[in-house]
Amino acid sequence: MRLDRFLSNLPHASRKQARHWLANKQVMVDAEVVSDPLYQVSAFSQIQLDGRSLQARQPRYFMLNKPRGYLSATVDAEHPTALQLLNEPERELLHIGGRLDRNSSGLLLITDDGHWSRVLTQPDKRIAKVYLVETEDPIHVDTAQRFATGIYFDFEGITTKPVQLEQLDSHRVRLWLYEGRYHQIKRMFGRFRNKVVALHRERMGDIALDPTLAPGEYRPLTRSEIDSVMAARNNS
């Protein structure tokens, strides 16, 4: 709906009054001042007039069991995307908090609450991301120690934060990661010339992938799952 039409539908308002409010920069949509009467708003827009809420946008939160072969994106010209698996209105307003590579699988958290997703992904909040990793070759005996002390990445000029590793067998480990740099896990194993052949995210903080979700299925988060992220912010 056009913003001026939304405003003119308010009790005791008119199209002329709506345009007056807009011209005087009295209207905010999703925390931004908007003066364009043609600006499109939806049921999910947060609209304020002189600081008074006219419509409170209710944020949405989902978990998706991402299959391999899907990009962590809204749209892509070449590959199917994780967002395309969601049958939700105004899907383009949603975004992913903590992406996975196209050939990785597992837990994706999807929302339109930007503050919540920033807390989820900021390394200083110490929210662990837990992965199952399978490698092409046997895992080197020094891997756990090197991961715990950090590995230097020349390109960025940084040393990774400590990563906890639990060895499951000769080719499989479970990792606890506290940051999410580009292809980080694959690059870390690359220092041992060992290729990652499967990467599956099981958990982010207190939110575990629902075992009842088949690959490609999703569900809304529970209230306790949503609140667990903000609790991590308060405890950091």
C-alpha cells in the first residue's frame, strides 16, 4: 500500500493531511524518515507519526534445515536459494543470520529483525556455532591444538579465534566456532592440505536444528529460542 494512502485511512485524517505530515518529515517507516507519498508499506512495516506508533511490525523468526546445493541468499540468477524454500508473505524482507556455503547443510536462522541477527552473528557475543565436519583425508594429530590456538590468515592479516574440536573418528569432527569468516572451516583444514567434503551446522547458541525437519523444511522459532539470542547479548 502507498504510504499516503495508509496515513489517509487513519481516523480523522485525509490525503491532504497525510501529505502535510510527509512533507514536514513527521513520518518514520522502519526507523527511517520517509517523505515520499508513493513509498510502499506492508503489514510488516513499522510506521510512526511524531514518535507515536501507528503500526508495529511484528518480526518473524524461522529455522530452516538447509539442503546442500542451495545458496544462502534471497535470489540468484544461477542457483536455487534457501529463501525460496520458505512459503511466506513478503519473503524478500527476510534475511539469513549466519550464512552457509552452497554445499554445506544444516541450521539456518532466518528473520526480518536486523538487531536480533546482528547479535546472533557478532563474535564478541560468544554465541557458538556447532558443526559436523567430514574430511577427505584422516585428520592430522595436531589439528585440535592448532585450532585451539588460532590459525593466521595472510589475506586478512588476522588470527582466528580459538576453535574447540571434538574428534569423532579418523575423518569426522565436531567444531565449536565463535566467528564466521569467509570459508573459515575449509580454509583452516586447508592448512593441513585436507579437503572438507561435508559440513553440517547443528546448532547456533541454544538453538539446535529440529531433528523432525527434513532437508528443505522449516518452522517458526519458539519464544524461548528467540529470547535465547538476546540473553546471550545481555550476558556478554
